[in-house]
Amino acid sequence: MSQPIRFFYRGEVQTISDVPPTQTILQHVREHHHCTGTKEGCAEGDCGACTVVLGELKGNTVELKSVNSCIQFVPTLDGKALFTVEDLKQAEGELHPVQQALVECHGSQCGFCTPGFVMSLWGLYLKQEGKSCAPQRKEIDDTLSGNLCRCTGYRPIIDAAQRMLELPKVQFDREALASSLQAIQRNEMLTYTFDGQSFHVPATLEQLIAIRAEKPTATILSGSTDVGLWVTKQMRDLGDIIYINQVAELQSLAEKDGRLEIGAAVTLNDAYAALAKHYPQELSELWQRFASLPIRNAGTLGGNVANGSPIGDSAPWLIALGAEIVLRGKDGQRSMPLEAFYLDYQKKDLLPEEVVEAVRVPLPQADRRFRTYKLAKRFDQDISAVCAAFCITLDGNLVKEARIAFGGMAATSRRAPRAEAALNGREWNEAALNDAVAALAQDYTPLSDMRASSNYRMKTAQNLLRRFWFETRTDAPLAADAVNAFACA
């Protein structure tokens, strides 16, 4: 029996029972609520014109985050709050400080992208409540990483981000929102059906496993940062859908037995934040450069790994560290090294009735040297041409184990066995490095495409391995800022 979708929007609970399960939030607010401030620019989560803010209960508080409404489906709103640019209008019709700052700083010209910038900046504005200092430039840049403007350049918009906090404050009533959201939470699975297509939202792992066993061909949906494009760009019929992000057990982060276990529904931003505490030098830049903030707020590490894209940024370093993937099905749980999960291009060792439950990431060890590098045409919000990850375990200056993995060099993210063999058991010196660099040419035969040529990929992969040696050699290693083009970014 179909149940209605319930979410908080425009000051009240909305009840929806008559829209397709793959209708996007962007389509819904424009076509059903006639709130046309939110714009469609790219329909793939790149330009930010469609940015909205979602509110979700986390314990007794409300977590607010910016996302791209053009690739998120309406049923994913169940139990949440939605805010669009129309919601910033003040009681007497005045502009919100975010909007007023954009006016004062001349941050808008044609205006098409402006609502998206407003909502991204409002997300930053909300984060500043209770803080005594203004956001740093890096935080502002990160906030705006998912918003593109073709008119103004970004200086006046960045000026507005600083100016908005100097204007009279407008407080957001989180307690009232939390109370409204409490009233629409579910303990049981939501099943929403329209025109023969069902959208299932299990609340527990048990419910997820049961519905997956019942519907092994259903599309598994998590952050929708890839699946959303199957609808908006490829016009695919997804059939029945199982949305996993409300499963409580998949939202956990836990340290155990020297590993950090990350549930499949933990967002990319939360996962990388937890990982960067353990690997600040190794993963902080990749975290910042991974897509954009709205994409990281929606996408999950589990989904990124399950996707199996050969140009995904997470798989190479997870493989280099020796991470495990945990799968769950009707016959129980099984785990394997992540590298064994990828069989070939878009082929994975995943049974029809199984789902990804978690990823287990080894924590740092004193004798281990680890780095990851991303090469792309832009600093942020760009797909890698080459993503490299290197991890060596040293005994003094002797390489006990080398693990080298690349994305963008083959049909899957995978290791470089010949280069590793050239290092294992040898002194970590330039002679061993040169042999490993040469061996990379036998490990990979990269393709040429719109992002990079085969020759570029191979040469830069070899140079990144050399850079790793410069940074980790036992004799006078170079500091990261000595070899990083973005050290002052």
C-alpha cells in the first residue's frame, strides 16, 4: 500500500502522493509550488543554480546542508525540511543579510545563478551561528565550489560572503524546526508507489535486506550524485528504487581493531572529515578537491565505492591503504579487500541480493608512508585525469611492502604489481624508484580521452611516483608545500 511523502516546506508540512518517484526536487518546487527562484542550469549537479538547503534531524538537533536539487528525487525529502531562496524573505519583506550583502557588493549581474549562490552562502551563514570569528577565505571558497557564474567573476561574491556577517544578525529557529520534523519521522519503511513504480525507504538494516531480497533488480539509491544523472541526462527508467540513506545502521562511524568503519550511508563530507583527522596531510587536499560541497553533502563514500567508476577519487587511496568493503545480503555478511571487489569495467563482485554495508579503512601506522594526488584541469569540482595513491611500509630504509594504485589509468582503479615488485625488499632510494617508474609502463596502458592523452597519463603517473619519493625519502624529505602547486591556494 502506497504511503504519502511528508516533508516541511514553506512553513508547513507538505504531503505528496501524486508525483513520479523520479521527479526531481527542482522540478517539484518550480512546477507544483511555483517557487521559481531555484533555477536549472546543467541538470547534473555542476553549476549550482539549483542549490537548496535541506534540514534533517540528527538526534535532537537539525543538520542543515546545501545540495543540488536538480539530481535529488522528491521521495528522498520524506521526514526532512526543504528551504529554497523564497524562504529567506524576512517578516517585513526585507532582504536576508546574505541577499543584502550581494546587493551591496554587486555580486549579481544577469541573476540566473544568484539564487544558488544565495543558498550556498546561507548554508555558510548558518554555520557561523555561535562562532566568534568570520570564516576564512578557504572556507568561503569551499562553500562556493559548487556554484558557477559567467558574469561577475567571483571577487564581489566573496566580498559578499564576508560582508553578510557584518550586517544585523538573523537567527534561525532550529528548535521549532526540530519540533516540526519530529512529528513526521517514521519507524517503519516508507513505500511510495506511483504509476506502477515503487520507491522504498527502509529505516533499518533488517528492512533493507528484506526488501533487497524481495526486489534484487531494484535500483539502489544513495546520494543520487550519479543515479540522478541516469534520469536527467539519459532518461532511463529506473524501475523500483530502494533508498538506503535512512537506514540507521548505515550511518555509523566507528573505530575498531585499528580501522575506521564507515557506514554506506555516511556522506562523503562526513567520511572525509573523519578520515582527515587521522590523515590530515594525506587526505585534506583531496577532500577539498573532491567534487563540490553540495555533492559531498549528498554523495556517500559507500556509493562512491559501489559505483566502481575507473575515475573515482576514493578507490585508489582506499586500495593503497588496504581497505575492505563489507557486503550484506539475505545470507549474511561478507567482506573482501576493495581491490578484489572490482572485477572489470563496471563489473563488481556483488550478488543481486546484496548491498554495500560499510568500508573499513586502516588507521595510520608509524612505519607507513602514505600520500594521494589528484590531477585535473581545475582545482576543485573536476573529474580526475589521473588519481594516484601510494603507501609503503618501511623497516628503517627498507621497503617491506609497497602498495601503488591509480584511477584513470585502466578500466578499474587498480594496483601496479610490477612497480610494487620493483620496490619490495629494496632500499627506499632513487635507484629503486627509477626501476618502479619504468615498471609502471608495463602495469598500465591508459586510454586517450577528453581529459588527457595516454602519454600524458603515463608521464604524470610516473612523475607522481617520483614526487612521492621526494616527500617520503628518509634522507631530507621535502615538505608538502615544497612540491605542491596549490600550497598557497
